[in-house]
Amino acid sequence: MATGEIRLGSMVAECCGSGPPVVMIHGLGGTSNAFQPVMAALQGYRVLRPDLPGAGRSAYRVGANSLQGLVRSVQDLMRAAGIGQAHLVGHSMGTLIAQWLAATDPRKVLGLTLFGPILEPAPAARQALLERAAQARSEGMAALAAAISDASLSRHSHAANPLAAAFVRESLMRQDPKGYAAHCEALAGARAAKHAAIAVPTLLVAGADDSVAPVAIARSLRDRVAGARLEIVENAGHWMTIEAPQRAAELLRQHLEAVSRQR
């Protein structure tokens, strides 16, 4: 697919293809590249992949330290790109942003595909995120990258796919510490969306060995969102599009086609 760029203030997004729109929202420590391994599944779609403010190529800006600020950034970008309705694909923190968009701006959301889906953090996790934000600001990303990469990938991925660990570590190493800290704070302060208000076809994809967003969280979210379907990917941790790209791409394509048939 030919790729172009959309810039909205400090935010940069890749835009490629033509057809029904798909907006892909990365997670904490990620960028638009987290979805690169599944792009072949998106032939026939117009795909918009932002680097959220403070991540990747998008410079930090005021508001990046609140989840609602990040939600507004995605809404603003969709308007700037002329996208009235889209299928939302999220990873990790991006799944929480997608849930909020589907609950509060339902006319703009056709469906959801959520990789490593999360709910609002538990109190202990909120505190850990605030401590991580402080560490990023004081020590930079090198002190965090290896530990997070080690913990977020499955044992199978570490053994069978060392490039996955290298990708995740590099994604973290390349983050602006101030932007990463802001996203930690945004997630630490996040609240759950009103799941009863989500009325679009929803696919939840959980890694069987995900220690960041365990399968139990995905099951809880499935029970909260009417009609949501859960798929569990064996031997995968939190970065399914990197650890199990073929299966992730297959599930994404199937769900997009199913949503299209329902319209």
C-alpha cells in the first residue's frame, strides 16, 4: 500500500489504502509500527495509524497525560482526515481509548478489534504507573526498556522469536521520556468506559501468556460488552501483533469482513 502522512499539530499519522476506514491506536510504549506486521491483512481498507501525542514521531503536547486528552486527539485526527466512521483497532492502552470512543461517540465507530484489552488499572497498578513515570523522567528509557520487554512477552516468544524482544525494547528505547511518562500518568488516571453503551461488533484478542493484561481481564470485558467475542492466542504475551502476527492478522481480517457483512 502506498503510504502518506497526515499532520495535526504535533501529531503524525500514516495513512494508506482506500476503502472502509480503519483507525489503529497503539498502546503504552508503542507506536504505529506495532501494527506493521498485520498491515497485509488490510488490503481494501483505508488505514490511519497515528503516533499518539508524546509517542514515536509525535511530539509531546499538553493533554497527553490524560486519557480523555488522548481520546480527543484521535477524534480530532479522524475529523482532519475526513473520516466520519471507522473500525477501531487498539492495542493495550489503545484498547481503552477505543472503548471510550465507542461508548461516547458511537456514530463514528463501526466495530472494535482489541489486542491485549485492558480495563481501568487497579489501585496498585495506578501507583506502579506513577512510579514508572517518575523513573522515566529521572533516568530515561534505558532503565525501563529491558525490564518491560522481558515482562510483557511470553517465554515462547523470547525463545523462538528473539526479534520480538528486540522490537519491543527498541520501541521503548525510542520513546521521548517525557511523552512516555505522560502516557503512564494518563493510564494511571484512567477510568473504565461505560461498557453498556458499546453497541458495535467487538473482538477481543488475548495472549494466553499475557502478564500485563491477563486473559481474565479480557473475559471480564467480554462479559461487560454485549455480543463481544474473545479469541485467545496460544504462546503469546502482550504484543500479539509482534509475537503472533499471522494469527493476529487472520483474526483482524475475519472480524473486519464480518462487520462489513453485518452493515
